[in-house]
Amino acid sequence: MFSRRVWFVLGLGLLSALVLAACGGSKEGTEETATASGGGCKPSKSVETAYDKAWEQGEQALELTKLEIPKTELCEVDTSKWQKEEPSGGYKIAFAAQGPTNSWAAENEEAFKTKAGELGVEELYASADGDATKQVDNIQQLASQEPDAMVVVPMGSSITGQVKAATAQGIPVVACAGTIAPSSGVVSTVTRSYELQGRLWAEWIAKQIDGKGRIAMISGIAGVPTAEYPKKAAEELFAEKYPEIEIVSKQYDDWSPTKAKTVAASLVSKNLDAIWSDSSFTALGVYEAYKEAGRPVPPVTGDASNAYLKAIQNADVKFALSPFPPEMSTQCLETAISILKGEPVPNFVNVEAPAFTDKEKEKYLRPECSENLWIPTKLSDEELKSLKLCE
Amino acid sequence: MSTAVATTARARQRPRLDFSRVARSGLATWIVVAALVLGLTVHDASGFWTTGNIANVLTAMVVLGLVSVGQNVVVLTGGIDLSVGSAATLTGLLAAIMIDGYPERAIPVVIAVLAIGALIGVGHGLLIARVKLPPFVVTLATFFILQGVAFMITSSPTGQVTKNLSNFALEKTGFFPHAFIVLIVAVALVAFLLYRTALGRNVYAVGGDSEAARSNGVPVTSTLVWAYVVCGLLAAAAGIMLAARATIGSPTAGQGLELSAIAAVVIGGSSLMGGRGTLVGTVGGVLLFALIETSFTLLQIEATLNDLIRGLVIIAAAAIFVSKDDR
């Protein structure tokens, strides 16, 4: 009796609230195109050229005939409002990082730290442990220490509001190795374009199977932008250009080689012509699952790790890898410094990194280095040794 | 000889510092909190006692505090709610999607989302009290179901809360974050419910011994349902705060909250067997977590030590303060 009453009251409350919510009204502005520059972002040919360069390299390396570049708003941000004379102890730059939860992040953070040391920057670090909820607090904590600028490796969309609060406080924010909604007011985004990654892999897959066949898509972590956006870009491309490609299965593997192998093992019987994936963790799992099953490995995509190249170095596997270089954090830091010096910066820096296929595997393989190395790397031999990545 | 024995016996009966009693009162956690505050003050007084840092600590308490207070009520009944993180994720996502930037929708949507949280609680309560399924199994299932529903709705950010709502979640006056008011109100209401109403007494009675409570006329079913309703309601409130702080809806916003909430409740001296624990202790546990989290950034402690230190604090608090018969 009691529970029926509770159900009734709650149900009625919910219904009334939803009816009230559905009543009209006007929507607040989304500020989708706004940046912290307050409108000081002017079109720039050099920014567009730099953006396109990464696409062109990918197109050539993967021997694609025409890689369509989706329309993106590109401009050069006037940063004079954040110009600040360098203090005697150097600029204080906050780094809201992922935290050393995997080898990619460890390399990303070490590269930032090393570069900060070289440039005489005081680094203010916070680790999110890969958790977006924690990063929300991190950003607030870093902002309260009044840094000159902040670099954020976004863990998820839930940090948008806190980034907005930081930019409103007058701190220029650079989004690094990921994107944050433009409404957050980030000054510049430094990453390898998600659309580039997603489309590049998709076009290469389509080419391998002549635009028709059965494929699977395996992405990293559900809901995480780094996994979702390339996947979305690839799905759109398949739907628009290749209606004869049937996506048999869409899975997540949490960027874990073990889980990737389990997921791939479940796909072996599906007679796939190719597998689109966003990571070499996945590519490795696919290789191992098919090898164990005694079946030929279908063409596969991913980013570039030494672990994958070491595993397949003597195998006949078709693949296309497009790196997501961890040391892009150094470019993020340089962009933050440019902002503080009042130099114009692109609103989007499309990080260049050479995409390659199985034809060039010997060129990129680093046999003397560990599986944890992400390739190709710009870190010096000393840095790689100090990180215990190479002998 | 006999005098000596009597003296020894009296000495044994002298009141001593009883850690179990201190733990049960919930004050033990506050001793750890005080020690940590003292340590931070000695180490970096100018950094720790800034208005900005105090605001950081208080802000870090809000979302975790809401889910922990709800979890505390459920734990007092001898249950557990593993779904609070997923419930917060789903309700926060729904709030952002349904509000979608329309100020007129904010209040009715907040009410609707709170009702959804309460409905989740009703479902939990009925499955546990009526169908007699173990709380762990029920809430583990809904942990996956609610997260699954969130991913079915969207796997990428969507929706938009209103400026007023996000301003409320993000703004502060001096050291006081406005969002902290929500936690104060929630704690006050739950304290009233636990310590000033028959329902509160019933919660403790059911958690202590549900069969004995039943034979003494305590309405066990409705008590359990209400406990899970409170928990679901507060998880939804946490979800709304997450969405307000993010300004948009995220399908992953509340992930991981459940473990932190359970840890805060346990550190606060509550028995996972039910029937014992205080709100004061749980709030202390939440404050302890907030202090630890903010200290990492404030003191620039090596990130690789994060989990280690957090784990050591939990085990130390449990080893010292949690009563042996609670383990």
C-alpha cells in the first residue's frame, strides 16, 4: 500500500514537472563559436594551410586519392589581452594532466615537464587519474593558485564549466590532446584532429576492401571524446560515401590489449573484411586473436605504438597507423607561452605526425626500445633513457 | 594479596580511551581531519588557508557529500547502493538534455530529475524489501543498467544547463562556494530524518536486526524503500550539480562516485553490517577525501603516489578506528 502511494506521488510529480518543462520559452545562447578572445579571432590563410598539412601527409602516406577535409572554423586569435611580462622566475603554467595512468600519459607528462624545464617555466601540475570528475576539481584547484596560463588534457566534457570559470578568471586555457566545447572559452586547441584520425582510417579501410564488405569498429572507452569523435567521423564517412560497407559490430575495448583480444576473438567468426580501430592496443588484440584462431588477420587501423610493431614485425599483416603523439604536450606549452607573449596563435593546431602503413614498418620500428614507446617520438635519446623507454 | 588483586581489577575498570566508541560517534574521522589540517598548516600555511584553497576543499565536498550522505542512510539499514555514480550520471545527463538552455525549464526539470532519482530508489527498495534480492546484486545490476541507459541516450556530450544553474554551481563568495548550500541543506534534512523522526529510528532498528525490528512492529519494507528513495534522491541532486558544473550533459560524469561514497561512509565509522554509524562521521569522511584530493595539487605531490596515499589513509583509518566487530 505504502509503495503504491509512493509510486503514485512520484509518478505524478514527474509527469507534472515534465509537462511544465515542455512549455515554451526561449533558449539561451550556446556560444558555440565563441572563444576567450572575445571576438578577436581573424581568418588566416597560414592557419588553414597548417591545418591542411596534416591531412595531406596522411592522404599521401596512406596512398588515398581524395581525402575530403571537413569544414572547420579556423582563425588566428589575437592574444594581446593576455600579454604579460615574463616574471624573473619564469611564467607559472598550470598543467591539468591525465595522470600517469598509462604509457601514453606518462610520456605526455614527462615531455611537458622536460620542456617546461628547458623554457624556465614553473609547472603547476595536477593529475586527474584519467577521471573527468576529478579533473573538474583539479582545474578549480589549479586556477585558485593563479597561474599565468593553463594547459588542460581534457578527460571528458564535464570539465567544460570549470574551464569556463578559469577563462572567466582571466586565465588563458589551451586544450591539449583533446577538445573542449568552444563555449568554455579555450584560447587554442592543440591536438591531432579527431576527424582526421577517424576519416583517415575509414578511407584506408574502404580502399582495402574496394568500398564494400563487412567490417567491425572497435573504439576505446565509451563516452570519452578521444574515442567517440574519431568513431563518429568514421561512421559519418562510411554512411555518406560507402553505403555498401556493412558495419557488422561496434565495440569498445577500453584501450586494453587484453580486452581488445577478447573483443576481437568474438569477431573472428563473423567473416570480417577489415577492422576499423582507434588504437594500436586494439590492433594488437586483433592480431593476437586472429593468430590464435589460425585465421588471416584482416586489415586493421590504429595509432602507432612500438608494442604493435614489435608484435607484427615478422607477420604478414596489413595496417594503417596514424600517431597521436604524446609529446604534443610540448606544443601545447609553447602555445601557452606564445599567448602570454601576446603573439597571435591558431585557434586550432592540427598536430602533425607521420601516418604510415605496413609498407614502412621497418622504418618506424624501434627494436631497442620498450613496448611502452609511442612512435615516432621527438624525445631525445637521453629523455627516452631517463623514461626507461629505450636502452 | 587480595587488596592487590582488587586494585588491579579497579585499574582495569578505569575509563580508557575507547577507539570503538570514538569511531561509532563519528568523531574519529574528525581527529584525522584535524591532524591533516594541522599538518597542512605547518607545511604550507600561506597556501592552505587561502580563501581559494578553502573554497576548493568545500567545492570538492559537494557532489561526493551528496552521494555519501545518501549512501550512509542505505548502509545504516544494512544495505549498499552501488548505483549512485550511474544514477548521478544518468540524472545529470537527463537534466542537461531536458533543460537544453531554456531557463523556463530549469525548475520543473530539476523536480523531474529528483523524482527520477527517487523512483530509482523506490525500485531498489522494492526489489530488496519485497522480492528479497540482495542489495549488492540489485544495485550492481542497476549500476550497469543506468550507465547503459546513459550511453544509449548519447555517447558524446549533449544538452545545456542554464547560465543561472551553472553560475550557482561555479560561483563563490570569498571562501564559500554557493553550491555548498546544497550539501548543507541535504545534510540538515537527512539529519532531521535520522535523528528526529520515527523513520530514522526505524532505519537504525532495521540495520541492527531486521527480524527483531519486524517482530517489534517496525515497518521494515517501507523503511528500506524510504532509505533507498533518500539515496536515489541525493544521487540525482549530485547529478544535477555535476551537470550544472559541467554546463553540459556528459554520459560519464558520475563514474567512480560509488566507491568514493562507500569509502567515505566506512571511514566515517559506519558499519557495513548496518545499524551503526553517524552522519557526522560520514561528513568527516567526505571532508577527509576532499582534503586529500586538494592537497595533492596544493603541495604538488607526485601523481604516482595518489592512489597509494589514498589507499593507505583508508586502511589506516579502518585499522585504527573501525570497531573490530564491524569488520
